[in-house]
Amino acid sequence: MQDIKKKSQLIRTEALRLGFLDCGITSAEPPENAVELLKDWVGKGYHGEMKYMEDHLDLRTDPQKFFEGARSVIVMLQNYYTSEKQKDPSSPVIARYSYGGDYHSIISKKLKKILDFIQAEIQPCRGRIFVDSSSVLEKSFACRAGLGWIGKNSLLLSRKAGSFFFIGGIITDLELDYNQNIVKNYCGNCKLCIEACPTGAIVRPGVLDARKCISYLTIENRRSGLPAELKGKFQNRIFGCDICQDVCPWNKNISPHSEPKLEPLPELLEMTKRDWYNLDERKFNEIFRCSEVKRLKYSGLRRNLEFLLH
């Protein structure tokens, strides 16, 4: 049987071969102070209407309760950065991560390949995949796996990859070699993300108030209207927001991704302002059938578009 260092290296090599940006491994022990920090965040109401964040805090902070027998957490980063932009500068803006296909499905399939590889080439094991939609504090585990630090905008930052990436991984009962080198915080005295946020959503370094966040308000928020006090501050955003990432110095020299299924949809980038406002439900379903934008539903898109006008 291979030793744990060899097993871990084989997993990292396979992750990179499949096109992941980086891969780190840590134990399934709960992150230090995770429960207290999450309780404090929720207690202040910073989660907005994401009521699911209030439920099962123990599951969110302890993989061993989320997945019985958990011993290791394998965390992967998937680059989604592209230098391509929407063609019409007056067009309503959508976040870069939504330019291509549904990342949940794309990354889940790649993670399944890694889990199959582990079971076939390394050792039979049990595993559970997570991609931004389960009770896992993926940023905390990514930090402990040595993949980066939490920036002042509350996103995971990497010295070599910036922040334009998705986080996914596998919780497994397999014992592996764990990262021992925690990456220090390299934000220094920089406050560009805090100063650039047009709605003041970053209440203090590393802490985000979702109730003021354009990304939350345009996607997760299910109310029929948007906050009147934030009128005129969305900077033409209708789905997500990249402002705090665009100004971050760690994103200045990053490379575009190489995942074909995340390539920008040409018809989406070519949409003019008039196209957006003339969009009917049939056309919406046709263009965004494989896009993250479909999460909004047509009614949500109309709400966001109208907020920019009035």
C-alpha cells in the first residue's frame, strides 16, 4: 500500500492534469473558531435572507458531522478568468463567472473523475463532492490546505492565481498527507477593494454584509424590489459583481482559464443594451439555458434591469 505522501502527490498531480488551478489537502477537523465566526456573522444579520446559513451550523463547520467517517478534505481551485468582455460598454454588466456554462455541473464532473481515480489507482474509499452548494466552509479549508488567505473583500486570494476561481473538493475517509504551511495574509495595508465597493458592503477587512452586496442583491435576494437607498450605486450590474476583484492587485497578472466548457457564450457577450431590455422570456430561456444567469429566472432579470432605469 502506498504511503500517505505518495497518495497525496498522486491526487495533486491528477488534479492538475485535469485542469485544476491548484490542489491542497487538509484534515477534516473543524477550522479553528469557525463556529464562533459564523455565529457572529449570522448574529449581525450579515447573511441577509440566506436563511439556510442559520441552520445546522455544526454541519457547516464540521465535515465529520456532514460526512460520517471524514478524515481528509481535498480542495481544488478552478480558474474562470477570461480577458474577454461584453462588447457594448453601455450594456448591463454580468459577473465574469457567469460568462460560460454552469460551473457546478462542470466542476462536479471533474471532481467525480478524481474520486474515481483515487478509488481505482490509489485505494478504495468513500468520498463526497462539494461545489459551492453544500454545508462546507470551503474557503476556511482552502486556507488550511495552503491555497491562499482570506482577503479584505472576504474572498480567497492566491499569490499565483488571484481570486477569479471557483472552489470545490472532496471529503473522504482516506487518510492523506496534510499541508502544514498556512499562507500568510499578503493584503498588507491595501484597501482598494474596500474603497471601490460602491455600496459599502465590506464592513471591515474580511467581513461582508450581504445585505449591501451587489452580488447577493442581484442573485440570492428573492424580493420583488431592490433597496431604494442603493439606487444609482450598482454601476450597471445586473448579475453578480466583480468590482472588488477587478481592483485587487493580485488579479493584475493572472492568466485566462483553459476549460472549454467555461468559455464565454458569444451571443451573451454580443448583447447590446437594447438586446437586454428587449429580451423576452423565450429568448432568455434560449440564451441562458446552460448559464448561471438562469438562476435569476426571467422575473429576477427584469427586476434588476428595471432597478437600473428608475
